[in-house]
Amino acid sequence: MASITVENYLKHILLLSAGGDELVSMGALATALAVVPGTATTMVKSLADEGLVEHRPRFGVRLTAEGRR
């Protein structure tokens, strides 16, 4: 079971991408979660290692099929 923090990141990525495959900028994600961009980037890298998101440095992040479940 994912932690509340992980669930919050996944939920906000889904909401910011309008439910689609659009890339979400790290700045937009950080603002939505009220954290600094560096904190968001660290968590997104961890989520990418778990296969829950696709992280494209300098472009953004989007959910993988596993992250949508």
C-alpha cells in the first residue's frame, strides 16, 4: 500500500495533467503540493524508480499505467 505522500503526488499529477498523458511541470506540481521544486523532484525520481511515473528532466512528469492504478 502506498503512503499518503505517494498517493498525494500521484493524485496531483493526474489532476494537473487533466487526466491525460500531458507532462506536468515540476514547478506546477511543487506549487500544487506546497513544496519547493527540489523536494518535488526528489519524490518524482523515487516514484520513477518504482515505475509509477515517467520523469523527463527539464520537461516534466506523467503517470505510467502502473501509476494510474
